[in-house]
Amino acid sequence: MKKTLLQQFTTIILITISITCFSQEPTIGLLQYDETATEGYTLFTPESNNSVYLINNCGEVINSWDFTEKPGLTCYILQNGNLLRAGKNYIEIRAWNNNLLWSYSVSELGLNQHHDIEPLPNGNILCIVGDNYSTNDIIAQGKNPSLVGANHKLDKIIEIQPIGTNSVNVVWEWKFIDHLIQDYDASKPNYGVVADHPELIDLNYIDPNISNQSVDYIHLNGIDYNSELDQILISSRNLNEIFIIDHSTTTLEASEHTGGNSNMGGDILWRWGNPRVYKQGNEMDQKLFVQHDAKWVESGYLDEGKISVFNNGGDGTSTYSSVHLLNPEFINDSYTKENSKFKPLDYDWSWNGEILNNMLLETKKSGAHSLPNGNFIITETSLGQVSEVTKSGNVLWTYRNPTGPNSNVFNQFEDATAGNNCFRFEKYPVNFIGFSGKDMSPQSILENQNSISDSCSNSLSLSDLDLNKLSVINPVKSNTIVFSNHLKADSISIINTEGKTVFFRKNYSGKFLNVDLNNSIYFIKFSLKNKTVYKKIIVSK
């Protein structure tokens, strides 16, 4: 039967639409993939739904967790593989299989936890908490009455110890109100010369560009911990500064000016970004503008010991954001200064530029952290987007959260920038100890289709003929077996010298295998279709 002219025209239109859609670049999920991107797994918790996802570089889901409330705002994988997440009210720990292990409502302590938490090596958790005072209370501390709103919020940090399945002990506390100075009212406490006390916070400093400072003076938005120094790094958005304080103190010492490893009690050990706050500089000396996500670079990384930070305001012009790497100088247990300003006087490294042809500009939230090889992971919160950028500014990898409210997944080519916000993405290296013994096999992508994910996933497969060319990097260290090529195998087995199978996994895909083995010689067996290949591995931790 011949088609009518209308039918022929309709068919042509449908074919044209199909070809156009197929050729379109993805708008959600994996947007850019370079094979030199750092191997690892990226964790994110969308702001508008209750889910948490862990993905590989191809945008494929490795694991996911479901909670009963939206985030408030961060989550971390712990060294035992459990997931720690701050919700709007509850802080919870879930096992790899999503089983709820511990849950606590911080509001039961009469507290408002916000922005960030930090897991400690001993299993405790540092929490940023609001610390509210009446107008009269804060004026009694020496605050200029003209600078006070209807109420006044500072911030404090508490360390909680999870107990059982739903309880806590508060084992440590630090408050800003214990470390103030002011030169407004000599009859009030804390009166002194601000410029002579960089270890204290000037209660009456006002930034004309911060609209809510009269009611939210500090606005902490990030916290990190350095176990080697036993120090805490915090970020104050409204003072445009980042601070380091001593964690080795008791709670009493943390409220005073002596004690701890520093013998400075809870006073500020180091501060950076805006020396005007302690009256040691002018507008030209300000380096940070409403920044977020200050972190120490992890031990063993290329830039270990340095500090990374996402500078939302760039240079204060609000035309771009930037990412900085700082290198504080710590000599004889104290941080050094030059011309009364804490060092460094400038960035160790800094970058601002374009990601997918758009200038990096995030006026709120967002973050950045260093990777083992010195590359950076950069979060653009408003886009729900994360990218890996080299020190030279090359963008190697970009992924955009494809989920929105109620865990709904956007369809490809829709405008997914409304409702897919993510406060921060965290990328873990493949040999992260929390992945040891876990099934890291990829599942499907979240979105309905993604041509870049398809190409990425297919490029990782080894054919039946390539299996013989596969080699294993010996000796095996840090519980991570590294293959010379990306591999997809029907199964992988590890056999000891007595012929006993000590590890088995079906449907493996990747270049790394995390498994805890004793120091010895083993044989690893790869099965693909009807072919089997054995390789010797030497484990030497």
C-alpha cells in the first residue's frame, strides 16, 4: 500500500527528530569524559531529594542509599564503608547495603546543625551548630547596638560520640563567643586593641557587602580535621576568612586562652583571607570573598598539607569564582606571620576559567578539593555539576546530577538546572580503604540515556583476544589490585597457593580491585565467555 503524502511527511519528520536527538550532546549525567581523568568514585547527595549516589567515571551507579529527609547538607563514606549523612534534622549512618545503623535528631539537644559535618578517626563527628543570643546578650559582650539585629547568631562546634543506635554523648565543644575582642565599649568584656590580638574575633567588624551580618555574624559553612596536627579548619562566609583552631584542648580549655598542644586554648591559631577583620590590612589585602569548602589536602597526595578553598567571589568583582591552594607556614608549633599578617601572603596556586564554555561563577555554596595527582574536583552547586580540572586548567571530566525533587530523574535534553542542586560532590580514589571488600561493579546510569556514558563504558571492555595481554601491577599494595587495562570479565577469582578460592566476584568491570589479602603469592583467575586466564600476584602491604 502506498503511503499518503501526509504519512510520508510524518515519517520524514520522525526520522529527522530521531537523528537530531541522537546527535545531541547530553544535558544531564556524564557531559564530558577524557580517559586521563583520575580513576575514582564520586559521591553526591542532591539537595532536593532523599537519595545519595556513588558513581564511577562513566556516570554508572556503583551504589545508592535512601534516607527519610533531605540533606543538610553533606555526606561522607567512612573508612569502614558505611555512609555518614547529615539530614535536615537527623545525622545518620547507614551500611553499604543501606541498612540504618545509627540515627540521631540533633534538635533533641536543642541544636541546629547546619552546612557541614566532619567524621573523626575515632568514630566521633564534628558538627557546625548555630549559637543564638538575644540583642541584650550580644550588646553585653561589647557589640555596637547599631550593628545588632532583632537577634544574633554566632556559631559553635560540637563533637558528638554516637552511642548505640540512636543516642550520643557530647564530648567536646568550642564557641566563637569565648574568643571575641572589641574596641567599642571599654566598660564591657573583651575590650582591647584589635590589631594586637589576631587570635580573637573583632565583634564589631562589618563588611558592607554582607547583607545579613547584623543577625548572622559568622555563618560557618565548612569544617575539616587534620589528624596529624589535631587541628580543625573552619570557613566563615560572612567574615570572608578561614580559621584553624586547636582540637587537643578539653572543653574548658577550648573556652579559654591557654591549654592544648598550642597552649592557646580555643583561640585562633591561623586565619586567612581578610586581614581587615583583625585590622592588619586594607581592601587590597582581602583574598577571599564568601568562600566555601576549605580543606586540608590529604596525606599522601601531591599537595599534602596545603589547604584548598572555593572562592565564590573571585577577586570581589562577582564576575567569576576561583579555586585556590594555600600553603600555610607552621614552624615550632605555630603559624607564621609577615608584617603582622598570617602567611602565605598569596596563593600557592589559583585557577578561574571556563567549564564547558561557561565561566566558573557560583555566588552561593559550591566547593573544591584536591585529588592524589594534584588535579581538582570542582562543584558548581546551582548546576548540580562536578568537574575534574588539571592545574593547567584542562577540564577532563564533567557530570551533572540528573535527579530532582522526589528523586525524579530528568529526561535527557530537558532543562535539568532547576531542582538538581548539589551542595558538594566528593571524589574518592579507587584505593580508598572504605571500598575494600565492597562490590564496586557498575550498574546502569540514572538518566534514560547518555551517549557519552555508553561510549565510556564500551571503551573499557577487553575483547576475548585482549585478555591474554592483560597484566597485573606487582607487588600489590594498599589492598588494591591494579590491572594494566580496563577490564570487563564474567567473573574474577583469587586463589591462594593451597588452591583455596579466597575471593570471587561475578560481572566485574574496572581497572582496580579492592580486596584485603595477607602478604603472600596468589593467582588471579579471569573468566570471559569461554576463556580463562591466570595471572600471578604478589601481595606486599
